[in-house]
Amino acid sequence: MVEPVNLSNYRDDTLWAVVASVGRTSRVAEVFTSRLAALADQAWREQEVKAYANFLRSSKQPTPSYTVRPIRRADLPRSWRPLPALGFLQGKLL
């Protein structure tokens, strides 16, 4: 006999990732359980980049872009750590 699946014990493996990209290189900056939280973080990161746009141009650093994508927990590397929002100022984006 097949037992029914208990939905209260079911754990969704899908997360929402904010992905930072410069050129062809991209890195998961942060992960969230809800898409709305990821979109809010993306907007905040884009605002920070915009605030430092003059600095980035004068130092000839590429401007990162941010997107939101679904990601599975299993797709995150074991050594993954969140990317600081202003990490691009120290050349530590990717």
C-alpha cells in the first residue's frame, strides 16, 4: 500500500537567488525563501551601485548587474557565502 505524502513535512527545495553579474561571470550574492524578499534585495543592491556609479566610472571598475533566479539548495556550493552589497568597491564582486 502506498502511503499519502504528508504536506506539513514536505520541504520545498527551491530558493530565490539574487545573482550578481559582470560580463560573463556571475555569482550568487544572496538567497531567500521568497521571491519578494529577493526582489527587494535586488532593488537595494542596484540602488547601492547607482549611488557609487561615479566612483566606479572613475576607478574604471565594471558595474555589476543583479537578477533574481530560482535556485535549488543542492546547486549552492558548500563553501558559498553571501556577497557583501558593497563588495564591488573592493574589487571582491566575483
